[in-house]
Amino acid sequence: MRVRITFSKRDALRYTGHLDLHKIWERTARRAGLPLLYSKGFHPQPKLSLAAALPLGFSSAAEILDLRLADEFPLEHIRARLNDSLPGGIRVLRVDRADETAPSLQSQVVAAEYLVSLIERLDLDFLQEKINNLLLADSLPRQRRGKSYNLRPLIEDLKLDPPEAVHELDGSQHIFMRLSAREGATGRPEEVLEALAVPLEITRIERKRLIFSSL
């Protein structure tokens, strides 16, 4: 049985790395009494996979995890059991049955959407001008790990959100981004912010959605 879990990751868990998050889910599933399916071999591992690594310090409203169970288990019980066993900062939002024959989650991710909240107010006209210039650019040469690449084609959408950039609830300013998340072609919000001359330390970044090729 292949189960797809959508969950949020916030608060102190923002600083939990990908491998540690994997271990948290393994311990949680065991604590919840779910019949995990394990790989074969000398070092059996639970068959669970996260769709895409979330950078340290980022929160998320929609992370995706696939979990394989050795036996059938009622979907309505899985969410409650997991939420009762998870640490604070992670919350299961929904649980669905997934196609057993579908490709891995990682291979299906094509883009991700982010909302950047600005802790300090910036000049909106200046910020909009920077966004316009970035979107009009044919190329945005960057360096990552000593290698050159072009950031521009990795930016699928970029705008103030809402257009006046002032959130109705808390008065904060926001930047929306949709960035490519394909293997070997992944856009990073912090690099877009650097291109906009927005200091990372005055922002809070949340991944709002993962976009898949066939989901």
C-alpha cells in the first residue's frame, strides 16, 4: 500500500535537515503503529521518500511524503495516528492513496512556489523596478559551487503578492516566486533575492506548493 502524505513544516522544525526529517518520519510511523514496508538486504530501510529537500530555515505549507505499508490500513486512521505522534512543528494536512506503479516523487517534481515575507519594509517602487528588470533580462549569470549557470530560465514567475505588496492581515510585504525544481535545473529563492538586492536576513521564506509533472 502506497500512501501519500501532505504535511506542513514550521517553527523550530524549519531548522531540521533533510536526513533528520527522514528519521523523524520513520520514528513517527513506528510510534503510530503503522506497518512499514522495508527494503530487502543486509540493512533494511523503510520505504519512505520525500518529494524535495527543503533548505534549512525555510518553512513549508505543503511538503509531500510517500510511505509504503506492508498491509492495508484505513486512510482515515493514518492522519490521526501520525498527528498524535509527530513533534511540534509538523502537521499532517491530508492522506491519500497513491498509485503503486507511479514513478518516484522526486522524479516528478518540476517546480515549486514560494512566498517570501519581508520583515523590514522596502521601497515598493524600487522593488517592482528590480523585478521588472530581472524578468526582462535575457540572462542572469550566477555561480553555484564553483560552476556557472543561468538563473533566468529557472524563474517561471516572480511578482509582488498582492500587487501592492501589503498583506491585508498583518501589513507585511510579500514576494511570490515559482521556480523550476527539475534535476539539474533548480531555482533557489535566496539566489533570486540576491539578484533583487533583497538581504536574506530580512526575509522569511515558505514553500507554498510543489508542482508535479503528473499529479
